[in-house]
Amino acid sequence: MIRNKTGVWGELYAARWLRDRSYEILGTNYTCRFGEIDIIARKNGTVCFVEVKTRNEKTEIRPMEAVDTGKTARLEAAAKNFVSYAKIKENLRFDVCEVYVDGNDKLRKINYIENAF
């Protein structure tokens, strides 16, 4: 499993999952000096900053466990930058999308966690 390629697949699966559930994708891989946000989406008047974590289906550690306090601080700072730049006035939420794939990067399962932090 090549980590970077697997991560790209995970983000594509997550974006498709969100679109299939009527989320509007506002952006992907938003990068600023504070960090990166994998997916920015909107649904029902809420802008969601989505951190995507992709792991092999056989992992014993949940992908969510990789979102530590340092990562959340960087995500919050990047989101604040995006909100200021895009002049967002809607409600905000931080979600984590756990994507599980097999050894060939085929989707096995998605676990979506709203208000993850």
C-alpha cells in the first residue's frame, strides 16, 4: 500500500460519499500557511471541514486516532483562514471521514464522524 496514492483514493471516495448525500463540495486540498484541509463541503447551511483518514481494512487502529491535538489545531487555524478569505457566515463543523480500503485501494467501508472535534 503506497501511502500517498492511498490517501488520494481515500479523498476521492470521501468526496463521492459526500456528494451522494447531497453535500456541495466547496473545495479540496485547501492549503494555506497554517495547514491543509482535505475537503470543504456544505449542507443545510453548515460548512464542514472534513479531515480524511484512509487506512487498510485490516488495521487495528482507527484512522480517527491519527487526528491528534496538533492536527486539530492546524485544521482549526486553516479553517479560520478559509472562513476569513471566503467570507463564510454559515455554521461551521469539523468532521472526520474514516475510509477503509483493501490492499488494492478498493473501497471497503466509510465511517463518517460529524462534529469530531
